[in-house]
Amino acid sequence: MKEKSVVLDRETVSRSLVRMAHEIIEKNKGVENLCLVGIRTRGVFIANRLAENIKKIEGKDVPAGTLDITLYRDDLTLIAYQPVVHKTEIDFDISGKDVVLVDDVLYSGRTIRAALDALIDLGRPNTIQLAVLIDRGHRELPIRPDYVGKNIPTAKDETVQVRLSESDGKDEVVIMEKNE
Amino acid sequence: MSEPVTWNKKDLLGLEYLSAQEIAFILDTADSFKEVTTREIKKVPALRGKTVVNLFYEPSTRTRISFELAAKRLSADVINIAAETSSIKKGETLIDTGRNIEALKADIIVMRHNYSGAANMLARHLNISVVNAGDGWHEHPTQALLDIFTLREKLGNIEGRSVTIVGDIAHSRVARSNIWGLTKLGAKVTVCAPRMLIPVGIEAMGVSVTNNIDEALKEADAVNVLRMQFERDEQGAFPKQMEYFKKFGITEERLRRAKPELIVMHPGPINRGIEMSSEVADCPQSVILDQVTNGIAVRMAALFLVSQARDIKNEDPH
């Protein structure tokens, strides 16, 4: 794979996450009943940044947790590498809460399907909403996001890489295409 | 997102056959599964549609129940076969029994057998996964893994730690598996037992040997106390129970002479007043019940990893 184009840089990633934080607050009419759950790995970093942004805007802490969905994947028997099982770390009760599920890229929707199953095993939230930095289309399940950083139309043989300073040293979103 | 394959074995037969990295990988995976066992809904769908057969040629309650719970918490279906109450009594060979279970489309056999090497032989003849739940005097890998998991949880790390194993080393698969695992992870292992119960040449496994319990406890960070298996004493080689307790039993007095934070472990079932006093079994340093709890997480990890390895192999023959 080689880089085709950079679609978001440090500033635009940051602005998107500020806007999304405002939208989350607006839609939920405040943050009283709100919590954020990031899907490993990059969803966790995005959830933490959204929580920081929300705190800057509203002055209140919103609990943020980490969800590992490996055990809930529907392709466990299809993938050619061994997934590493990590811990789910949600140290608050999600029952009755408005949970914003956070991931970096929304594509087929299968990760979100697995995350919904995993969340519902942990409790019965009042609502589950979905926030993604990138929506690249090509859904295979009836799943749609509530908050989107940027819609990026892609071809199926392209991939979208979200790079974040926490894991990759800098913030940017890149479309990758197959080598000729 | 793809991470390198770190586990590719369809079977778990013994810690002798694993690298330090593979042992650490099982323990890390078990750590993630431990979180599942603390939830209100203690179940994940990872092995949904898989069948686990517990094939037990020796009586076992705690190991079988632990494996059964582990499989159920992964959403697998579980069948228990106790050899003494099954048609195995009619004279079927072990391999034929295994092939029949394979023909039933089971995915994993968890086997306890009185012959050393039985699990290895079965694994060689079958395509499905075999997890050794104890074979003769050979190995009991999941017991050692849960012991090491518990130690790592309490001590933070294994490397450089001193662990003493007390009891019938000669007839103990738990001791052998622990020695393999602990030495691979860099622990200093001492075994302590009456001379008759120490196998000749055990030093070659990289352990120190003593028959003085106070000496064995002096530097230890943890002591793993094995059950005296009096039922296995066919040649009268065992000391009498009271004599054993006097010379090797772990008592409060002996603990006072050891490190104050010494961890006390026992694979169960405990014979109070033989291997250890009742007070020691219940003392704050005793992690015996933590071992039981951790056993489920470790066995979930073992079942999950062998099942995954087989799926990946089926997908890609290379």
C-alpha cells in the first residue's frame, strides 16, 4: 500500500473533535448522564480527547472507558492472524447511562456490531450513540453514526489510516491505495 | 491492526514445550479474561458453536469444574466423560476413543489421564486440539500456569524471585510443570521433600534440592505446598502423616522464620494438619482461593488460544 492523499492534518483533526464534542453536548442537552467508551486501540485515544474537549466546554468530567471487542468478533474463524485479547476497562456502571461509543474509522459496521454486543453484556444503557472520526462508507450492516468527524468516500480497495500522536507520533488521516 | 502470531499450537501439552514468550502470552491473555470473570454477565461469545469434551480417566473435581466453567464462560458446549462410568471400560483404546470424539465434531479434548505422555500421544493422532489436564507424573500445565499467574499477580514479576516447592516432588506433575514454567521465566526454584520423594537427577531441571524445610523457606518469596498423595504410596516409601507434618509441614512457627511477605500456595485439596497447619491455610499470606479463581481465567485463555490456533491453521496450511 502507498499513500494516496492526506485528508486530515493536525489542525483539522483537532477542529473535528472540538465540533463533535459540541454536538455530543448539544444532542444530550448537557453531560449529566453521559459516558464515553472507546474501542481499542485508537477509539480509546479519540474518546479521551472528546472527554477533554467536553471538560473544556462544560467544565465537567465525563467518565471514559475502554472496550476490547476481540471476543465478540464475527470473523474470529476467518482472520489469518491471531488477535490479541486485551482487557475491557470500564470502571463505571453503564446501566441507565447515555453511552457514546467511539471509534476511529467506520467501515463495514461489523466492529460496531461486536461492540454493541459487548456493551450490552456489561449493562443496559439508556441510549448508545456512535461517534467516529472517519466514515468511509461501504456498510454491510444497518448501522449509522451519530457524530462524524469527516465523511470520506473511498474505493473498497483503498484503506483509511487514522494516525494519532498517542500511538503514531502525529495526528493525520491518510488514504492508502494498492501499489500498481 | 494486525499483530504478529504469538501462539500457533493447536495443543497445550506441557510447559516443557513452550518458550518463555509463549508462557507470558498465555498469562497476558488470561489477565484479559480475568476481567470477564468479574462481570455480572460472566460470558463472552468467543467459542460459540465449539464443543469441548472433558475426558477424565482419573477422578477430578476441581480441575474438571474449572475447565467446564471456563468453556461455558466462552459460550462453548461442554460434555463430560468420566472413564470409569463410560463404555471406555469395554476395552476401547485411547486413540479410538479420541477418534470417536473427533468424529462427533468436537473441537477440543481436555484430558486427565493416569499415564505420563497420554496427552502427547492423543494430540499426535488427532487433528482437534488436546489440552492436558494432568497426565501421570508428567505435566499439569494449566495448574502451573494458574500458580504462576497468581504469583505474578501478587509479586508483580517472576524473574529473579525465589519459589520453593514442598512435598512429593517425585510423583507430582504439578511440581514438574511449575519447575519448567518458573525456570523459563527466570525464577529460582528450590524443591524440598523427604529424600525418597525427590526424583534422581531433578537438579538437571535447574532447581536446588534440600530436605531442610527451614532452609528451603529462608529466602523464598513464595512456597507452593503440594498435597501428600498417600493413595499413590504403593511401595511404602512415604513417611507417616504425623512424621511428615513434623518435618515438612508449614506451620505458623516456620512462617515466622521466613520472609514476612512469603506467599503460601497449594493446588488443593488441602490436607490440613499434614502439609500445612489449619492456621497457615487460612492466614493472610495464603492465596489458595485466589488460585482457584485465577484457574478459570487461565483455562479460558488456554481453550481460546488452542482453538484459535487450529482455526488459523485450517485457514492457511502454511
